[in-house]
Amino acid sequence: MRKSIAAEYFSLSAALVAASLIFMSTLIISFSVSTYKRDRKLMLEQLTEDVRVSISSYLADGEEGLSVLREALPQFSSGRASDYILFDSEGDVLACSEASPCSHTGRLSPQSMNSAAPEGTFAMDTMNGFYPVSCLYMLYSLNCGGEKYYFAASISAQGFADYLKAMVILFVVAFAVIMIMVFPLLKYTINRILTPLKEMTLAAKRFGEGDFSEKVCISDQNEMGFLANTLNDMASSLEAIEENRKSFISNVSHELRTPMTTIGGFVDGILDGTIPENRHREYLRTVSEEINRLARLVRSMLNISKYEAGEMQLQTEDFDITELTVKTVLLFEKRIEGKNIDIQGLDADRLYVNADMDLVQQVIFNLTENAVKFVNEGGYISYSFRCEDGAAAVVIRNSGEGLRKNEINKVFDRFYKTDESRGKDKTGVGLGLSIVRSIIKLHNGSVLVRSKTGEYTEFEFTLPLGERP
């Protein structure tokens, strides 16, 4: 059977309160009983002090004194609410404060005689069965004229029983009152704690169903508030991931549909004769370009998945990144000459990095290709290399239209293309910069973009420094 947290918390809290009250009550009652007994002991000692002195003097007179003592002992008891009994060395009663005939016809037990002391032994019981009911008494041993005697002074324990009963009743009533007051407070506290938890449970259920529109509203600055904020942050992250997923699927669908539509249309045109035979080669070339574009798209997507899944193993080595940049730029020589682009900064000093050369060349290639695509006719592409905070920094800048502020934070997203680039980039799939970010992240480096609209766009990435051979 499922038990709610509220029931468990309420039961535990109630049990703790009850246990605390019982423990406190036990301590107080124990202390009260101890105090009561100590007071009664002092009272008995005071009541018997002069009586013991008188008994000793009477016993010194022998039988005559004992006879007088039997008559005097009831007078000693009068007004003191205490009983006195004198025993001989065998434990038989010699004199009693009760009126004759005395009801104490028993004998003092050997255990009691052994426990007696000249200074008195205090106890609350029946004195090993001598008294019919439990009482408070002091038992003394006396030596008079070479004979040993025992003297007992007792008072009723009924007052103690009444006192104890009153204490128990008082604590039972107090316990009931406190529990009656505590229960509503416990219920209120538990509801106050669990209400946000219930809200978070419902919110988590909504988040699990894909609904991130409603967040948890808890203003408390405690653990519950912190948990609610964490849950809201998680929901925001999941919402962003969900939006990225939808955008990714939409972009992939679009990027795949466009070339496939082109390929299908041209192939159907060739097969049904719509496209004349003398133009088949021209259209087949276009089909080949679209197939290559699809291949690049699939290859890039696979590479990004490997980078982000950590499946790509780095083959790091020390190499000159300046020289690698020069070799990579030479791959674009024809396109650079076609746009009359001025290349700057490749005559820089050698700068060694410790990284995977093939992957770093992919980074330089993607950034250079991006720069060549969007540099203006007759513009420039500049490269700069420097050491900064124990890392190698490479900056690639191209003149041109630049990026708007709202585009800068999106250029590394998959399939993202600026409005300006859609008219200029006919062959790209929008994954080049995303690959750059994944590779640099794999090297524990950083990559950022700066731009000024109408003037330039600049990408900077960092890599671990290498050692010069």
C-alpha cells in the first residue's frame, strides 16, 4: 500500500513530539520523586533525632526503663504523624508507638537488620514484608549497655502516591493539550512544504509530456525555491533542445528536399524526353553537383555527431599552424583570383600548436571558405597569429557586408544561414561553422565571432601551444 510523504512526515513529527514530551515528563517526574524522597528523609531524620536520644537513655535503665519507654513511645508519635518501633537483637518488637495491643506482631527480617546503620537507612517499601503496605521509613541500629537494638521510624507513603498520581495526571493533560495544539501546526507546516513539491511534480509531469509553457512559481528562498528554479532552468534547457530538434529536423528536411527535388526533376525530364538529348550532359552535371552536395551534408552531419559524442580520437602533434594556413589558403587560389581578393598576414612568424593537424586544417578550410564566399569583390582576407594566455590564437577576417547583431549568436548553429548568405551561398549546407565549433571544443579551445555591419566579419579560435622542434 502506497503511503504519502505527508502521512510519513506527519507520523514521524508526531512521534518525535510525543517522544520528546514523554522523555521530558519522565525526567521531571523522576526529579520530583527524587526531591520528594530527599525531603521526606530529612523530615524523618529530624523527627527521630530526639526520639533516638530518649530511647537510648531509657534503655540504659534496663527493664524499668523499657517499661517506661513502652508508655512514652506513643506520646513521642503524637502530633508527628510518624510511627516508631523498637526491636531487640533478634528482631522482635520491644516497644511500639501504637496503642496497646500493637498490631506489629511480626519480626524484623535478617535482611533488614543487616541493612540497618547507626546513621539510619532510608527506604520506601514494606521493609521486607514487615509493614502490610509500602511506607517511607528510617531504620537505625542502636548499641546500649552492650546490647544491640533496631529502631524504625515510618510515615505513610499515601502522600507520595497522591503526589505521583497528581503529577501523572498533570503531564497527561499537558501532553494532550500540547498535542492538540501541535497537530494543526504540523499539518499547516507539512502542507506548506508539500504544496510546492506537488506543484513541481505536476510541472515535471508536464515537462515529461513536452509542455514547457508553464513554469513553477515558488518565491521561497530555501531548498524548495532552489529546486524550483533548477527545475525551471531544466525546463528552459529542454525547451531549447526541443526547439533545436524541431529546427534541426526542419532544416534537414529542407536541405535534403531541395537537392532531391532538383535531382528527381532533372532525371524525370531526361527519362520522359522533356529535356532534349543535346542538353542531357548539362543537366547530368547539375545532378552530379546536387548529389555531391547531399554527400557533403551527410558527411558533415556524421562528423558533427562523432565530435559531440566524443567518438573522434585526436591524433595530436606539434606543428606550425602558420604554414598549415598557407597550404590551406592555396586550395582556394582560383576562387581568390576570380574575386580579386587581397590576402594579408600569411608572412607571419612561425607559431606552433599541439593539436590534430587534419582537424585543424578542416577548421582553417571551413573559415577560409566562409570568408571567400562572403568577401566583397576586390576586398581582403587577413590572417593573424599570436600567443595569448598560454594558448595560440588565430584570427581570420574578411571585408564585406558583415553580420547584424541578432545574427552573431546564431552563426554556429546547425543549418543556420543569414538572409544575406542565402543569395550568395548556393552550395553550402550550413554546417561548416558548427563543425568548426565542435573541433575547437574537442581541443578544449574557444572560438568566437566579431563583426561590424558593412565593414568586416572576423573569426578567432584558440588552440593549445606546441613546442618548437
